Amino acid sequence: MPTPFKTAAAVILAAGTMFVAGCRQDMHNQPKFIPQRGTEFFTDHRSSRPQVENTVARGGLKEDSYFYTGVVQGANGYREEKDMLPFPVTLTVLKKGQERFNIYCTPCHSRVGNGLGAIVQRGYKPAGNLNDQVRRSQPISHYFYVMTHGYGAMPDYSAQLTPEERWSVAAYIRALQLSQNATTADVATGAKVEQLKELATAKGLPEGFAGPWELPATAITAYPANASEGTPGMAPAYPGDPKVFVPHSAAPAAKTNSSKLPDAPVAPKAGN
């Protein structure tokens, strides 16, 4: 008959065995590959495996090249910009474009797009006037292309803006151009037309607040780029029609009407 001492010893031994068994390092030393470390599992001793040939990562195919580049491959081998958007324009799209424009574009171009933003008034090179006839006649994908690659002193904004956001900003630029060149004939029937000058006076704003903006004397004169010195602001230089290869290129389906605006009767004045 077992004595109490033997019983207690058996219980302690069993508990100790269970404790030792629970201290195995299988979870700590689990089989896994640590990036950039060697391994004996593969014959090339690399834990980081090469990409499988002829495969594309999920979400990386980018079949709609126009959506990601803003250009299509022309018959002559050169890129072609199109005056259409790759998706329908809605009020939500325009609001998103306005939000991003006010954040990233207004420091140079101002909120009305006349190129006399806050940093220009403090000595930076004048930005392009988005309301002049040259910019108004450019296809809408031109703005997407410039935001993607930069132009002159303007750096690219591909890191700050997703492709969808760049298209939204381009759509908003068209709406902004219309607002700065609109006439009473563009106003919907029955809508009340108010002069900006009268609104500014009613709000107690300074005289001349709604008048044309003048280029400040502190702005830097736009000299032609010197190849030996780099382009202004050291941004990459792009010729008017660089020859590029655009895979899967085809003219985008006409999902929206042309966004090109009619010719303005007179030269626009910012703030009107």
C-alpha cells in the first residue's frame, strides 16, 4: 500500500514531467525564413525567393494604361494626350479635386488658378496661369501628365496624389477655368447673378480685393532654361512630344463629353 510520501513524490514527479515538456522551444524556434538571411532549404541558399516568371502581383497589372499615364500610343509612335477622363465626372469627383487642388496647387497657382499664389508673391518663379487661352486649349490629360512628371520649375506630385486624385484635380481645373471665364449666358435660367466686387464690399473686404491680381515685384523673372545649369527648380525637363512606349494603349472609350471649353471672348482677369 503506497505511503503518503510515495504518493506526494509521484505527484511532484508527474507535475515536473509536464512542466519540462511544456518548456520546449518549438514555438520560439519555429521554421521560418527571415528576409535577407541564408537558408539550407533551397539550393541557391536564398530565403528571399525571386518573383515567379510571367506573373504580376495582385493589383499591379495596370491594364488601363491611359488611367495611369494620361497618354496613348499614337500611330507615329509618339504619345498623344486626350481631352477626356477615364471615368465619369460626378460632384464627388469635383469636390475631391477641389480639396486636393487647394492643398497642393494653390501655393503656386492660387485658388483661382492665375499663377500668383502665396509663394510667388514671396519671390518664387511665377506659375502657369491656368485660365489663359493656352492652358484652356490643352487636353485635360495634359494636366494629369504634368502632375505625374512635373514641368519646368514644377516638381511632380505623383507621390502626393494617387492617379485617381490627379484625374480629379484635372477635372476640377476644367471647372475652375469655366468659373473664371463664365459669362451671364452660362448662368442657369432664373439664377441670380451677383458681381464679385459687390459681394466683397458687402463682406467688408478691402477695396480692390476682387480686382485683377498684379504680378508682385518680388517674383522671379522666368528666364529660358539653360541645359548646362539644369531646368528651373532642377525639375526634369520634358520636350513637347517625347517618344514613349505605352503598353496596352488604345484611345479610351468616350465615357464623358469633351471637357474642352469654348474660346473666351476676352483675356481673363483673375478674381473676376
